[in-house]
Amino acid sequence: MVTPAEENFKTYKIAEKKALEIVAAMKSVNIKKTDIEVALLVAVFELHKDSLSPETIGAIVQGHLKQIIPFYSAKAKPAN
């Protein structure tokens, strides 16, 4: 039996895969990294704009970063 947490993670992985496909498509047409970054952040604000204040949306982004940064820090190669 699948737990709610497992189901949530499965759904998240579907969304993550789609987001990475979008980034790959954007990179394939030589869009600047900064433009991709800003566009993705705008997408987050657009996702929530009808129900949350910009300040709350920003706090959500910052909260997600606090969770994601340690994951990528642990995977980072040490500088030689």
C-alpha cells in the first residue's frame, strides 16, 4: 500500500521531471541562464499570484531554497 507521503513524492517527481524538460528546452535554444532563472521565478509568482501576496510567495521560495541548498551542497564536488 502506498502511503500519502510516497504518493506526494511520486507526484513531485512528475512535476520535477517536467520542469527539467522545460529548462532543457530553454537551454537548447541558447537562452541566457539569467533569463531562464528569472523566468522560472516569475512562473512561481504567477502560480500563486491570485491567492498569496508577493511577500508570502518570496518567503515560500526562500523556504524551498533552505531545503534544496543542503541537498546540492552534499552533492557538490570539493574544490581542488
